[in-house]
Amino acid sequence: MNFKFHHMNICTDNLPRLTKFYKTLFNLGAINDEAHTVISREREDRAYTGKVDFLTDGDIEFHWSERDLETGFKMKKFVNPMGHGHFCFRTDDIQGFMRKCDEMGLRYSDYGCWAIPGWHQVFLYDPDGHCIEVHQPNVF
């Protein structure tokens, strides 16, 4: 199974301020393709209903999101990726990744395809409590 760093997500209580800061300081551009606009639309049919701004430096994605301390509870998962934020690795074998976690005795939350259509997402904490996402795209 292969991994590639995909994005960093930072949660905030003031999305316009945080987005403006990073866009201005680091000249980050907005990502406006269909996959990203699906998640940034306000929808009531999902656990996370906050707004998200997607930025890029041309290589790495940055997801600035409204903080939601309740996402984990709403999803009935013990890992909440929307409380403080997370960083993400993309894989070509999400099932293999979960088997590896099981073999290593690591607890994780399998969110399935909950936020972005076709992205199977798994969240876990590292030994210091930082939230990590691993996802595989194009899973339907």
C-alpha cells in the first residue's frame, strides 16, 4: 500500500479571519473544483455542517474548517477530526491500512464515505493525541 501526504486541516472559530491570514501571508489560492465544492456547500444531511475553505500552494491542500466539537458524537465515533483539525495521508488501499492498524493494536474510527463523495476516510490519534486522517479516493 502506498501513502502520500494529501492535506492539513485546521479548525477555527473564525473562518474568514483564518482564511484571509493564510491567503495573504502565503499567497495560497482557492480550490474550486467539484469535489471540493460538494463539501463546502451547507447541507443538513451530514454530521459535519460547518463551512470549509480549501486552499493550496499548488502542491499541498489546506482545509480551513469551522470547529465542531460534536462531530465525533454525531457520528458515534471516538475520534473527532473536526475539533482541532488533522493532517491527512492518501492511500491506494484503505482496507489494507485498517488491517495494519488492527495488527498493530491501533484504535481508529472508520468514517466510511461521509464527507466527500467517494473518499473512504479513517481517523486515528497518534501517540501524542494528534488526529490523523487516511483516505482512499474513488471508493463508491
